[in-house]
Amino acid sequence: MLDQAPNRSIEKEVHCQKCGSNFTLTPYTFSTNCPYCGTPAVTEFVKEITPESLVPFKLTHQEAQTAFKAWVGSLWFAPSAFTKYLDGDNKLTGYYLPYWTYDSDTITDYQGQRGDIYYVTVTRVITDAQGRSRRVQVQEPRIRWTPAAGRVTLSFDDVTVGASKTVTRTILQSLEPWDTSVLVPFDEKYLVGFEAEEYTVGLDNGFEYAKVKMNRAIEQAIRRDIGGDQQRITYANTQYLNTTYKNILLPVWLASFEWKGKTYRYAVNAQTGKVSGERPYSWVKIALAITAGLLVIATLGYFNEHPEIIEQIRAYSAQIVG
């Protein structure tokens, strides 16, 4: 599964058919809007493996803004400028990001150990508050380990792997899961009004990421196969058979926020509304919260040392109520 497409790094020159302006795009962008008049523009592909299908946008721009604002509002200690980010002219940008999906049948031979818990009666000496000691019998758990070996087989369908470097892998993974059952054949009509780019993570590299995701499920299957109360896996060898792939486009709304010289990026899954991103912290808010907490502790400590003040407050409150 090698991507044999040429590595081109020359920017694309685009001529707007409506306003006549010329502008440039990064080599892997193939859908955008004219920066001068907003007219959609779709260019040729650079890569040999082109998108086979895509998931259309489900969330509108307004729905994505609402989801993003709700997410921002849930963050503790976020800078005030961040919470007001979308109140100005800043808007989310609709993107079709490239993904690989992989299907594969796996056969894994493993060796390990099965741990079964059993209990033994032991005698303990306990001492009470008065210093008196006595012997008691208690049940103490032990683990009996026995060798285990076997084979597990799993089939994987549409394991999705982000193939873009526009968004960090952490954010891409956090946007999951995707419902790929609603994929539709690729058609340029879906791109109108949205940015779109080709993959910058190759097919083979993407499969390595897919293996990591599949291996988590394989490990769980091995542990179920070993059984017992605990499991140890000392060896596992997986064969990947009948592997196929697709290059697809998935919809996201993207935003970025500048704060103190650093750029924070965000994404909204345009199928489910799930939000993910890096978040800035307001150290002023954190410092104020810590100071307030210390004042509360100091106040409680003061009243504990002067209980007569608390009694005076209670008496005064009783007079007011009466």
C-alpha cells in the first residue's frame, strides 16, 4: 500500500472565473473560496489517490458556532477574550479533511498468564486505641498465575485515520467516532462553500496509526480469551489479511485563537457536534481563585481559634430573626 504520488511543493495559481482575480493555494488544497469575491473554486488534484467518498456536512455554521460557544463556556479559567471570541467577526471555517479508512482481518497468536484470585486465612495482630493487642483471623487475597496461550481473530471495518496535518492528531482522534455508513460518492457539488484538502499523511503511515487502534481491540480480545481475574500478555503476533483502504473526506468546522503569542486550534465534528481543541488558561483568574481559596482557609482557621466570635454571630442572627 504505497503512495507513489509525486511530492510537489509548488503553490497552485488560481484564476477566479467571476471577478478575474488571481490567488495562490497550498499544493494540497483543492477547494476554497475566492478571497476577493467569495466565489467557490475547485482545482485539480496533486495526489494520485483521490477521494472516493465523503460525509456531507450535517451541522450548519450557526449550529457549529453554538456548540463551540457552549464548549468554551464550560471551560474553567479561560481568558475573557477567549469566551468572547465568536462574539466579534471571527467565524468557524468549514473544512473537508482527508481521512483513510482501513478494513482488515487479523489473526493474533499470543502467550501470557491467567491470574485467578483465591483467599487464604492469616492471623493478624491488631492494637486498639487503649494499646491492647489481640489476634484476629482475616481472609487475604492471593493470585494464582497459570500459563496461557491461544489465538484470536478479529475483523475491522472502516478504521478511520486522519490524513491531514492541518489539525493535530490529538484533536482529530478526539473528534471520533464517525458514522461512515452515511458516506456518499465523491461529488464536487458537496465542496461548494467549503475548504478541502488532499492527504498529507501517506497511506502506509496511516496504516501504522490504524494498527495502533486495532491493537487496542485485539488486546481486549486476548484478555477475554485468557479469562480469569487478571491477565498478563507476554507475547502477541498479529497478521493483517485482506486489507483494503479508502480515501475519504470528513466534515469539520475549524477555528484558531491567538493568545499571548501562541495559536490554539479547535475543531467541531460537523456530523455529531463534538468539539475538541487546545485551550488557553488565564493565570490571572487562576491566581485570583487560589487567593480566594487561601482567604477562605485563613478565615475558617481564625474562627476555629476564636469560637466565641461564632457564638456572638449566632446570637445576633437569632435576635434579627426573632
